[in-house]
Amino acid sequence: MRVRTVAVMAGMTLAASLLEAGPAAAVPPSVYYTKPLVTALEAGTATCPGSDQWFEDKAANIGWTYTNGGHACVEVFYGVRNVAQSCDFFFYVPYNHATGIVRFKIKTGAGFGRPRTEDSAPGEGIGVDEEPRTGWWYIGTGNKVVGISFTDANGQPFRSKKIGWGTDPEHGIKQVCDTKPNSLG
């Protein structure tokens, strides 16, 4: 009986040491939300007629503007957290006032991987067609990203579509960053 007890205890000790030496427990990713800063670049001109260039639906926390061909009247900018680790970025497409193509420009101190879609072309920025979408949409992965922006100059004809965005942090840009697993020492 003593031999059997010693063998069982040895097996339990081995199992415990294997558990301790196993892979480190993963730490959940860091998630940051950023609200936009909206700037009217030009108003009351032939290319940007009227005094209002962008509009808000305050009840729905939505901002929006009309498409404007190749001339920018409005810029929507997100100053995201500049972190060294890799982050995935998502843009919130609101349910209402969102029918245009958003062409993002990414300001970074490093590389930015972008998905290839029918809505983007080289040198044009990352494209997301809002019309068939709503909710969070992946726009790419990068590190040392300091800003994400877009304008109403998306190549679509003047006032043919509406470009929409959320106006609060929880419906702006979502940044999901990798973290290193806990170290066992």
C-alpha cells in the first residue's frame, strides 16, 4: 500500500510541475475608444457651398456630411493612442446617415497593414463602403499609429451620398492592442 501511495503522490507532483511550467496565462488585449474631432476646412465657397459642412443627429450620437467629389470641405480626425505593440483598428459605421465610401488616411511612425477590398486602391486610403454595413468594421493593423482621418473628398459625386460617423468615444475608432502574456519569472 505504501508503494502505491508514493507512486500516486509522485504522479500528482509531476502533474503539478507540468502545470506550473505550461504556457503563461494570456492577458486580455487592451482596448481604447476614441471620439472624432471634426473640422470644417472650408465653407461658403463654390466648392463648399453653404455655411454648414457637417451635421449632427444628437439623439443618435451621429455626425455626417455629404460626399464632395475630389475637394475636401470637412475632415474627421481621431487622435488614437500611440503604442508600440500591434493594434487592430475598427471604425464604427452608424445605422443612419451612412451611405458613402469612407477613405481613411493613417498617420503612423511604423507600418500599417490594410485589408485589400473593392473599396480601396493603392494611394487612395483604406476604403469602407458604409451603405451595406453597420457597426464595427476592421480597417487595418499597425503599431505606432498616431492618427486616423478622412474627409468628404472620397471621389463620389457632390452630395450623392452621406458619410456618417459616431460622435462619442464608444462609437468612434476602436483600437485593440496585443499584450504580452504574464511571465512566470
